[in-house]
Amino acid sequence: MATRRPPALSETDKAYIKEAYERGDSHRDIAAHLNKAKSTVGQWMTRNGMRYDSTDQKAAIEKNVLTAQERISALRLDVIGIAEHDAAEIRKVQRGEQKWKTVLRAMAGAEEVRELDFIPPNDKRSNASSLASHAGTIARLAPKEDGNQTAEVDSVMDKLINGLAQAFNPTSDGQPE
């Protein structure tokens, strides 16, 4: 006699699906919360008469878009925070208020942390490159939209990136532009 496989959804899972459906959560959100396949959740919901009409689907799509925009804005703010911190560190080193910590690598592969009175060119390049990479990744995640928070965050981020570029590229007398 063949053994019967256990049900895909437990009773607590089914109760959660009912509650989440009444709240208006999407199949994707419910499946992610339960750590189940979306098809498993969707099939059970369909069998039990839980269907979304087009207005529900539109509302779920708008909700997902808004949460994505919120996450992207939060990422942008994180990059701005990193840029502000880096700019403050650079100013302190250039004014002589603190030393720059860097890792010196020897030919044999040994690494040593040193504090220097200046910012080495390799550190300048790597800091600028990593910041540009973070900003570029976030820019690819969502296009700029005029009139909303993301456009404001973009303008602040552009100003910070330009300020860092000036701090990393001092003029001939050694002072930032």
C-alpha cells in the first residue's frame, strides 16, 4: 500500500491564508510569509473560493510598487548617509584632525593596518568607485520621477557625489576645490 504524503499546508497555514486574504495580501506575500510555493497557496485559495477580482489585483500591484519605491528610497538614503560620513572623514583628515586608516599590503601577502596623515590615491579611487557603484545600482533600480521623494533624494545624492569628487581631487595647492 502506498504511503500518503503529508498535506502541503497545515491547519495554521490555512488559517493564516484566510486572515491574509481578508486583509487583502497578495498570493506572493502570503507564500513568502509561509515559505511555500506561490502555486501551492494559489491552488488552495482557488479551491476554497478565495479569488481576487481585477480591482483587488490592481490594489495589490499598487501596494507592491509603493513598497518597492519605499525600499529604493531607503537604499538611496543609506547611500547618502555613507557619502556624508565619508565626506566628514575626508575633511577631518585634510584638516589634520585625525589620521586616515588604510591597509598596506606587502609582496609576501602580509597586511598591516596603518594610520597616515594623508589619503592614499588608491583609497581615493576605491572610495569614489564604491560610492558611484552604490549610486549606480540604486539608479538602475528605479528611474527618476519628478515631483516625488525619489527625485529629491537623487538631487541630494548628486550634490554629495559631486562634493566627494571635489574632496578627492584637490587643486594644485593641496586644498579641496
